[in-house]
Amino acid sequence: MKWNTFLKRYLSCCKLCPKNCGVNRFAGERGFCGAGLSIKVARAALHFWEEPCISGDVGSGTVFFSHCTLRCIYCQNYQISTQQIGKEISIERLCEIFLQLQQQKAANINLVTPTHYIPQICLALQLAKQQGLSIPIVYNSSGYEQIEALNLLDGLIDIYLPDFKYYDNTYAMRFSHAADYRNHTLKAIHEMIKQVKDPIFLDGMMKKGVIVRHLMLPGLLEDSKQIIKLIRQQFQDHVYLSLMNQYTPLQSVKHIPQLNTRLDPLDYDDAVSYALSLGIHQGFIQESETATESFIPDFDQTGI
């Protein structure tokens, strides 16, 4: 099947995410995410701030895509999700970037906020694999996914790294414009597990599997506990949990007192203890010092 035929099937009436905008990206229309026909990327480089089994000692080959299907008001990567900085590139160039990262000895290829470019990414991955791309592929997303779109990735992705942001959809709507977040994310993670099966590690590095991330927000301890409980009930030991304390209030939330503050360390400790009490032992936690560090990279088109 020719590339244009494949792309038209999914982009002439775009429903790649649960927003179901239905816009014709071939005709220049743009939906909620703001993405067009061309791929837009803000950075491609080795990244050392992921979970230890993703970054390792050599770094994860991270590709940060511009635009976003959620645009959370507190987004830590607001420059690419909201300000939409980046450079438009071709599918062939994306393929070259994957291969260049592999040549730099990256532990994996890490696709960050990729949902709205799934068809283009599929083509680039297929092309790169034909040219020798062999390291694991990580799909690093908000968790707000459409099952039909994830089906396109089956066989191409080795590791899924979805967020689980909210239990209460009131918060999902207030902070991320997605009143249906929880149900879509649950279904998406089930599909991810179906595709890549149970976690597989080699020398401390994940080669296959699902890690569910939850970035705790200030004042939402009970919502976090509901998420932790749901993850345990729904997925058991089929996933790893990554509980994150690194929330950083940015300029965009200065007018929202609830979000314009750091996470209470006692709330984080409480959530960790709660996870352990439920029998969750497969996972990652962050030291208290990480809450004072910035994990936001420079989106300066490095590697593009």
C-alpha cells in the first residue's frame, strides 16, 4: 500500500484520539491537538531522566513530538504541547533520526507524545526496521488513546509507557479537557498489555512490557490512591507502576492556587505506603530530592 493511501485512510477524517475531531489534515484542517499532515518534532537526543530500566546508563533515544491531544493546563512540556514549537520533518527524516539515535548507542527509541502522529510513525518505524533498527521502541503517552489507533502499532512497539493522570473525570475535564479520560485510559492499557504481554528485562533494562506512570498533583492524594487501587485491581502484576513526585508549578498555573505549589512530601510518602499495602512491589518511586529538580529538557530542535 502506498504511503499516501495509508495516510489518507487515517488523516482525511482524523479520529486518532478520543476527541474524534474528524478533521481533514490532508486539506490543512487542524483539530484540538493542532497537528497537521507533517510530523513536527522539538528534540531528538539521549535522555537520562526516565525510569532506570528505560534510560539505563547510556540514555533513552527520546523523540519529543510537538502538539498534544490533551494540553493539560499544568503541562511540564508546555512549550511543545501548547506553544507548539518544533520543526516539521518528513517520514524519511524521522526514520533517519531513529537510526542516528541507535548509532549513538541509545538503549531504545522513546516516542514522547506520539498519538496524533501514529500513522506517520508506523511508516517511519517500518522503514527504519528495514534498514537495521533493532533496539526496543517505547511509546510514551498520556494514556488518552483510541483502541483503533493503538491497533496500528501492534508488532511495532515493545514497551508502552502510558500516564494514568486522574481517577475522577472532574479533574480530567478541569485540568486536561478530557471528561472521558479514565475509561479511555483503562481500555488503552488493557490493549497495551495484550500487545506486549508481561514485562521482560535483560540486565536490568526493560525489553518488553508496560509501565504505568502517575504524576501526583498537589492536593489530590485521594484521587491518586483511587488510581493506585484501580491499577492494582485491573492489571495486577502485568504492569509496573511508576509513582512520580516531580510536579513543577509553571507560569501557566500561577492563577490556580491548587496547582501553584509543590506536592506535599507527606502525601507522596502516604501514596507509596498505600501502594505497598495493596501488594504493589513492581514499580518505581522517586527520592524526595527529585521534587526540587527540573526534568524539563530544552526544546531547541537538537537532533532534528
